[in-house]
Amino acid sequence: MTGAAGYLGAMTQFTSTASVATDRPARFAKQLASHLGRKVATAWDEETEQGSIDFGSGRATLAAGDGVLLIGLVADDAAGRDRFEDVVGRHLVRFGAKDELVCTWVRTDGTRGTEQRNEGDVS
């Protein structure tokens, strides 16, 4: 690609967000960052209750809110976004199995992304 189309194509990012209801958002975010930090670069700030996970070709941000863990994802391509949704959501749901966490992603364009929940949960 050349010209403006090539430049804009190079800037395309694929994003999604999830708002996971939980009574312990900071605990789960910290655990997620710590666990994934064994394989990729992560950060968690106890004071601000915010963190990040750097996948190289994508990044997740974590923020503990009042009764909710807010997660934002940015990836270089759609396949990466789908993969990161799965990795982050699957680990989070596993950590929060007793709390029956459900991680439902919404794409920036408003379409529904992937969803992770315990295998025994029926929707």
C-alpha cells in the first residue's frame, strides 16, 4: 500500500474491552498480572489499582473499579485480539472460579467479542 491508505492501514489497531463484575477486582487484577508476568512483561500498581500486560504485539490494561475489573485490549491484528481476549479471560475466570466470574468482551465497533466462563456455567 502507498500513500494515505498505506499509512492508515499501518495504524489500524484492534481493540476490545471487558467489564468483569467482582467484589475483589484489585485482587484478581494483581493475580492476573503476576501469573502472566512469568511469560510476558506486566505491571501492577497497588496504590492506583491499575496495571498492564504487554504481549509484544498487543497490550492489556487493568483497572480495579467499584465492584468491577475493567480490562482494555489493543492488538496489532484481529487474530491477536481474539487470542489475547481468550488468554486474559480464560486465566481470569479460572482464578475466580469460586466467584463464577464471566468475562465478556465488546469490540470497539460495538460487536460482541469472545466470552469466557466456567465450563459448568450455562447461559
